[in-house]
Amino acid sequence: MNFDISKRFHTNVSTSNIVAFLESSFKNVAATVHNNGVSLSVEDVNATFGSINRSDKTVVNITLKDEDILLVADVTYKPSIWFWIFLVCGLFTTVGWLVPIVFYLYQKNTVKVGIEEVFNRCENEFRNSSNTTLGISSDDVSVKLQKLKAMKDQGLISEEEFNKKKAELLEKM
């Protein structure tokens, strides 16, 4: 069984930044993630105990269309060997054969929701973002630096993250 999930949003951020963000996000919800440069191969999204009944492989393509980013996940979803073992064992019971089928169908939605959540996080992160540096005043930068320092002092970000963001802000001036 194959199905697609797509998301389109406007951004000026490079596709390489989006690929890196998606790779990082999918590593939080999938067993394996492989970056092919312009696409990602993802396996076993949102794996749980019930996932023993299924195997899912997803290819995420990122394309630029008229200053919009189009994310398309092509999901191949199929029963695992364990599904067939449980199904055959359950055939000799009254309703036991339904258990693997119910888990299989429920897990399909789990995979779909996991991919949609990653796409939504990506859209929230990069929608209408810009890499341009025009129009940033020194007052804006100083306010942002003060906020970053406060976050670092509260322990919300590390020294390394603070220095990275500080360098980005100063570069934009």
C-alpha cells in the first residue's frame, strides 16, 4: 500500500537548510534516516509495540516551485512477516485474526501523523523566512542579543548556541 503526504509553503530559505532541518526532525521520530542530498529516505516512523505488524519506508522529496517549497513524502506501507505469523496463528480462533489487522490499520495512521507533524514543524520554522540581511537595524540586533543572553543565562540555550546566533545576528548588520 502506497500513499503520499505533501506540504507547500512560501519561504526564501535554501533547500539545503530545509533538508537539514527535516533530517534532524525525522531522526526524532524514525528508526533510520538517510540524506541523499535532495531527498531523505526514512524508515519506521513512530515505531511502537504495534509496529511489529508493519514495515514503512518513506522517501521525502524537497523541491522549489515559484519561491515555494514543496515537501512530498512517498510512503510505502506494507505488512511485516510478524503480521502474517500473527494472522495465521489467529485464524484458528474466533476473532484472533482481527488483532493483527486492527494494529496494521491503526499503525498506518500513526505513520501518517508522524510525517505530517514533521512537515508542520518545518513549515512553522521556515514559512516566510528570509536569508536576506537588508533592513535590520543595530537597535533590532541589540534587542535580539539581549534576549539571547537572557536565554543563555536561564540555561535555555548553550554557550555554543548563543555564540552561533550572536554571530548570525552580527553578520546581518
